[in-house]
Amino acid sequence: MSPLSRGLINRLQQLLLTTAPKTTTSSSLLQHTFFARRFTSEALIDDGSEIENRRIIEAKPGVMGPSSRRTGIIALKLGMTADWDKWGKRVPTTILWADDNIVTQIKTIEKEGFFALQIGCGQKKEKHLRKPEVGHFRAQNVPMKRKLREFPVTEDALLPVGTSIGVRHFVPGQYVDISGITTGKGFQGGMKRHGFKGMPASHGASLSHRSIGSTGQRDAPGKVFKGKKMPGRMGGVQRTVKNVWVYKIDPARNLLWVRGQVPGTEGNFVFIKDAVYKKPDYSLLPFPTYFAADDEDTTELGPIIADLGEQDPFMMAD
């Protein structure tokens, strides 16, 4: 049998399986329902008639509850700086740039089995993207983005595709968790990679001062166990720094100043979301994100600094 005839037979079999007969029994109806749900996004009600199951998502402010989970944003690490607070104290911070974050895809429990939002950051030319990426952006009818990240959310925190998310998504004074790729150190020894003490530096050690020492046992078990701390590649892995404090935001330039460690080098993408352990006051957070008023001009807004209180927290009480 020629390949052409085999292809035609397979195609006819698929058409017969996906086409519902005029008079169906319960088993054939279930079989048709399976293929209909597999190849289409329509739901089947009890009487056998098909209706479209489309979730309506609106961009409007809501009320955040204790179990609600907002989306995060993608930012670019620009570098470190120092600011001065109102008491003249030096505050070391890291500057993050949230470059044009928008919602590029919605994932719901009906189709994917969970609720999540895909966020895109930056801009990129079509010729610098792969064809599947270009097709994804065209199918969602959104601009070409440089970086994508998926954030799990709750059902009440869903946003329509194309919604813009700025730095006012966060409130100065809250804590956030920041994820990113750490700085790569290359192949390093045990002293730098794991903090080993090393061998004696004076007597009794000949050309083995930075050696890690023995790694195994005697005849039993006669091997080196997996996971033993040894020299190897250091850095270049994804890590999350928890409880980073948001010191200041600049809505006009989409800049974010945070106090705490931020993984990665300058120019790397980091992913920011609400802290898990030091949870912020959800009554103060914009939910599901901040929606600017129609007459609001963000270019005229100045930086918003966290409220440090009336007394210097670093001054001891008299």
C-alpha cells in the first residue's frame, strides 16, 4: 500500500470518529463527547446539546481576601545605588526596571487545569524570535515580548489579555520575593564553593593546602556517596531571595528600589511577587492590579517612598 493511500485511510478514520451519528446510543454519545472535548473548547450539558464555555474576564478593581493570590511582574536588574532617608541615614538599594509588563496569555482550569497568567516584558523584533514564539504572540494578539513568565494566581485575580501591569502593582513598604539566575562563578574548589577549611597551611601539608581531604570510607561501603560536597560548577542556578523590602517606586519610569539581595548580575531578568512569609497587608494592595484613572497622568507623578514612621527605627530609645 502506498503512503498516499495510507494517509487517506487514516484521515477518513479520524473523520468517522469525530463525526457524531444521527442516532446515537449512550456509549457512542460518550465516545463523541470525548473527541469533541479533545479537539474543541466546547462543553456538553446533561441533555447532550453543546454550548460554548467562555469565561468572561473584566479589568476592574476587586476585593482581595486572605486566600487570594496576585500575579507577579518581570523586571530588569539595573544595578545598586544608595539613597538617603529623612534622618540622613544611607539606605543601600537595588534598582529594578519593570519594562512594559502586559498579560500575554490566560490559563484557566477548564483548559489547562489551573489558573495562571503569562506575563510578557520588554520588546523584541519579530526577526529575532522563533516561529512558534511569533505564532503564540499573533494568536493572543499582543506585541512581541522579550521575556515571558507564568505566575499562578487565584480565580479572582485573573486579568484580560493585554492588561498593562506597572510598578504600582506593589506598595512601598511591603515585602516581596525575587527569583532569578545567580551569577555564574565557573568551576570552583571546595573551599570557595562550600566553605571548607582546607588542609594545614604550614607544617605537614605539601602542595595540598586547598584540598578537600578524604571523600570516601574504608572497604565498607567502598564508594563515594551521591551528593558529596566536592569541587564543581558554582552559580548559574535559579534562586529565590525572600522578604526583600520595597523602599521606593517611580511610576513615571517604572522603576523599583528594593533593599535586600537580588540574585543575578546587572542586565538579568528577575521575577517579583508578593512575599510568602512576611505577607503584606492585603487591604493596602491593589487587586488584582493597579488600574490608573482615565485622567491620571503618570508622567507627572514623582517617586513614592515607603512610610518610615515618625521616629528613626535605628535610634535607641533614651
